[in-house]
Amino acid sequence: MKYMLLIYLDEKAMDEATRDKCYVESTAYAHLLQAQGKYLDAAPLHPTTTATSIRLREGKPLVTDGPFAETREQLGGFFLVDAKDLDEAIRMATQVPAGRFGTVEIRPVMEIAGLPQKG
């Protein structure tokens, strides 16, 4: 089953050197997952200052800068993994380097018919 490991953290929780180290550790972790046949995808996100939100109201788009909601922690990136069950996904999430600075939310990915195949 596919799981998203969504990484939430305060964007100001790390200085640049710590963030760069976390990226190196996350890349190493992605390679470890790949070697285990569990890696599907991963990426950090640019800061929320670069975000644009779209809301459809009465059939018209309302475009605003920034994230949808103000929160203490922001979505900073993700790992998409293939785990046999939630217990395995939890074990994987405990190894996500950015988890030391925030929260890793685990969400099962819903598979629906008709979506294009990655290729």
C-alpha cells in the first residue's frame, strides 16, 4: 500500500546549515528506501512565502498569496513510500530526518481507477 509521509515543521525551526544537513540526510534516507524497494518519490517544498492558493467561489477562481491557513507548522515536504501496512509506514516515518524538527503525518494513498500511470 502507498503512504504519504507528510512533513510539517516550523519553517524557521532550522538555520540554513541545519536545513542543508537535513537535505543530505533525507537524500540518504531516500536511497536506503530505494534499496529496500520501498521508495516511490520524495521532495522538499519551497517556503510558504512562495505559495499561491486557489479557491473557486461561484465558479470563479480567487487567487491569494500564501498557504490556505496560518498554522504553527507548515507542510515542508513529503516521502511517498510503499509499505505493507501502517506499522511499517510508522517505522519508516520515524526515520525521516526532518521529523526531529516537526511532525510526520502518515496518510494512506487512495488509488482510483482512470488516473494516468507514472512512466
